[in-house]
Amino acid sequence: MPKVAVCLSGCGFLDGSEIHEAVFTLLALDQAGAQIVCCAPNKPQMHVVDHIKQKPAAGESRNVLTESARIARCEIQPLAAVEASDIDALILPGGFGAAKNLSTFAVDGANCAVDPGVERLVNDMLEMKKPVGAICIAPAVIARIVGKKGIRASLTIGTDRDTAAAIQTMGAKHSECAVTDMAVDQAHKIVSTPAYMLGQGPAEVHAGIKKLVDEVLRLIE
């Protein structure tokens, strides 16, 4: 039974993990018989967004790990406790949390910093040649990590020109991709799919994520 870590970034697409993307990832892994290890950084969110008003909520503070536990049904570990040697693959769902809590991409673009725990785990996965999946905006996080290593990995966020340009500025290569499909970098075992960067509804987003999960599992040696 493959063991796959799913790195969450909170709960809610404007300040954490995109819930559809996270749940579709967990569903596809469970359907495939994988053992799932949910994890998240144990730190405050960048900010809290009122998802009705779609504006930051003044005076509120939430913890990324605590909020991610809502999606994981409390079965979650601090990211710092997860080692690449103990898992077979890693998947990062999207949502603005990936760009706000797993990195500073939402604020700093191509000059962003990645959460040290995320960077450590992704780097270790790459060193061990274990597959990494990135959904929606999460490929930008991977692009920053691989770019610093001089790896020109192939990634997709769909067709958004500005984000694609930022990915290429960070040193990765962007490949346009339909929401129902995925991009695969065979050499580095990195799989990505656009999801809600491009998707108009749950059905087509699910289709792309299911393909990504299946490919990530296929790439496990």
C-alpha cells in the first residue's frame, strides 16, 4: 500500500486549501487504496478572509495546521513531523493558502520565499526521486523550489499568462494544459494539473485531479 502525504494550507480557497481540490485528492487516493498522511505547517495563516465578503477579516488569526484539520477530519500531522523517507509520494492541493501560507507567492510573485518545512520536504522528495503532485496554484511553489536548484522542471497552471510567466522566471518551464488533464515531468517525477486555475466547476476539476493522483501513484517505484 503506497503512503502518500497531502500537504494542506488551511481551510478555504481564499486563505487556505481549496476544499474541493483537497477532498478530490483524498478521494482519489482512498479509491486507489493508498495510505494517506495529511500534514500542514504549524504556524499562523498570513491572514483570515471572510469567504462571503471575500475580504480580509480584521483582527482574526487562525493556525494553518488547526484549520487544515477541518479537512483532514482531525487526522493530521505537523509538517515538521513528516519525513520523505517515510512516504512514497507527496501532493500539494491548491487554494490561495499555497500562495499565502506555503509560500509568499501571493505577495512576492517570482521573488517569493517558500515555507522552510515545505521546501525541506519537497527537496528531500526530489533527492530520493519520489513523485510530487501539485494542483492549481501549488506548481508555483514547486517552481520556486526547483528553480533554486537549477532544475528546469515542466509544470502547468493551465493557461494564465501572468502566473505562467512567473513560473518561467523562477526557472521552471510552463506547459499549457486543459483542466481535465495533467502535465508530467517524467525526469523529475513532478505531476501538475490546473484545477480551479482554469476549471469552471467540480466535475472537470475532479477529472484532472483524478488523473494527477493516478499518475503520481504510477510513478512510485
